[in-house]
Amino acid sequence: MKKFLPLALVATLVSFTVLPVAVNAEDAAAPAGAIAGKSIYAANGSRIATIYRVTETGLVQVILEGRLVTVPNSSLSEVDGKLVTKLTKVELRKAR
């Protein structure tokens, strides 16, 4: 049992450091038009929010109802020069 505990601890720590990388690796890069200050629109054309920042890793973040929300890059695309997300404002609020 004394040998198992350190091994289990190491395995747990490794899973916490590797898992977030694997999850974020699925996300596509942000569209080239994703810059701070530009608006994000829903698929129906309604304005959702203004981009607060684009992180060094390319994650697009907006402020909704006073909270910082990361918009999944896989949901973003550029349509007629506008940055559009497949998600609604309600879905983004829940994704916090």
C-alpha cells in the first residue's frame, strides 16, 4: 500500500496536467477577424457582445452580464466580414 499511494498521486497529477491540453487541442484556431473590440454576432444576425480580448493561445473572450466568458473557437466563423458564433447568447451565458 505504501508503494501504491505515491504512484496513484503521480498518475492523478499527470492526468490533471495532460487533460486540459487534450480538451483545448480540439478547439480550432480563432478566425483571423477575431480582434479585441470587434462584435460577435449570433447566427440569426443579432449582436451578442464585443470581444474583450483574444488570449495568447487564441481563445476569444467576451464579457456577458459582468462575467468573462470564453467563446469556443469551434463555434466561430467569419460571414461577410462579421464574426459569427453558432451559439446563442443564452448558451454562452450558461457556458461560463
